[in-house]
Amino acid sequence: MEANGGDKMSHQDFGHKSLLQSDDLYQYILETSVYPREPESMKELREVTAKHPWSVMATSADGGQFLNMLLKLINAKNTMEIGVYTGYSLLAAALAIPHDGKILAMDINREDYELGLPVIEKAGVAHKIEFKEGPALPVLDEMLKDEKNYGSLDFIFVDADKNNYINYHKRLIDLVKIGGVIGYDNTLWGGSVAAPPDAPLKKYIMDSRDFVLELNKALAADPRIEICMLPIGDGVTLCRRIK
Ligand code: SAH
Ligand code: CA
């Protein structure tokens, strides 16, 4: 401990350099920088979603704030979201893109989307959203039949069935423009990607863990993209297409 000036605890003591070492620190972020700046509509949608039995699936408030800023930073206009649920990440994106921006949003479940839709409408951004009910993969295949869709998207957020992420990536890489961004959500999969083999994991975590591990390996090895894995929410991997 002498080397760092006699601090009782240094980052090294934790064996990693992640900043997020406690629930208190996470609460601090939320209470200091996220909740006070969260748009009223997003707060309302978060509260509507909290009453739903699968509300753990929704993007966290800090994750929503991150997406909102990212889309503004890259000037995203033509975008896509795969996996909408009640629409929290969708609203974060819809608030970020310009008035004439577009989000093609897909989910197999329209009911959940309709739970959040009144809040999205009230926020005045519903006109930017085209919702398609049904599995996303056939929609992507259909889009790939038309040359004008190639390289047409500024941003894509993927937050649906983990077993299909690799299949999505194979298609999305042609739909996103060079310099555009694909964000894959849940790439740390509850921390299970680094869990010891005998760790007791929930069934839904076990069921998709191998798919997430495979995806992370494939993204790291893909020369068409630059990547950045962020420990925000359940892990978000940003992929910037470079060729
Ligand atoms: N992005 C949302 C959370 C999405 S949860 C948020 O941040 O709040 C994952 C969603 O993926 C669920 O709503 C589920 O219905 C949807 N989904 C599952 N399989 C799908 C598929 N094949 N195509 C499109 N959506 C799918
Ligand atoms: Ca997610």
C-alpha cells in the first residue's frame, strides 16, 4: 500500500480497475446525475414498466441516459431497435433523434409496446417510430433484398433474443453505414460471462450464456468493426463499422 501513498484501499485491492464496486456507488450515479436530469416522460415510462412482471428486462435509467447522449453525439437520424418491450430505450432514442428522424422498432410482442405507447405519444415523438410486430430476422432479410437499405442506418440497438445476436450481426453489418454504430445490449449477461464453471446461475442466464460468450468472441474478432464494451446496465458493446 506504500506505493499509492498509504491508502487503506486502492483499486488494485479489488483485482480490477472497474469503478463500480458497490451498490452505493451505483445509487450515487443515479441520484446525482441520472434521476435529476431524466426527462419526465422517461420517468413516467419507467414507472409504468416497473409494474409489469418482466420489468427487469427494461433498460436502466443510466443506460437510457447513455443511449440518449450517444445518439446525439453521433447525430443519428435513421435508426433501428430490435427488442422494444415497453419502450424505455426506444423513448430514450426517439427523444434524441431529430424531428424527422426515424426508428424502425421490432418486437414479437405488441402488447408490451402498447403499455408504453401512450407515454411515447404524450412526449410527442411517436411519429418517429415505425413499429413492426413479429420476429426481426425475416424483416432484416427482406431489407437486404433492396440495395437502397445497404449502409442506410446510423444506429442500431439490439436488445432481443440472445440466441440470434450472431444472426442479427451477420445482417446488420450490411445495413449500418460505415462509421455508424451497432449497440448490443446485455453482453455481460448478469456477470455470468466471467462466472466460474460451477457457479449457481439462474436458468434463463444459463440458457443464453453460451450465445453471449460466442457473440463477444465473434465481435472481438470481426475486422469490419471497432468495438468498445461498456459495463453500463448489463453490459453494452458498441460496434463502429469501419469497412
Ligand atoms: N429494449 C427494451 C427491452 C427489450 S427486452 C428496453 O430497454 O426496455 C427484449 C425484447 O425482445 C422482448 O420484448 C421480446 O419480446 C423481444 N424479442 C424476443 N425475441 C424477438 C425476436 N425474435 N424478434 C424481435 N423481438 C424479440
Ligand atoms: Ca436489455
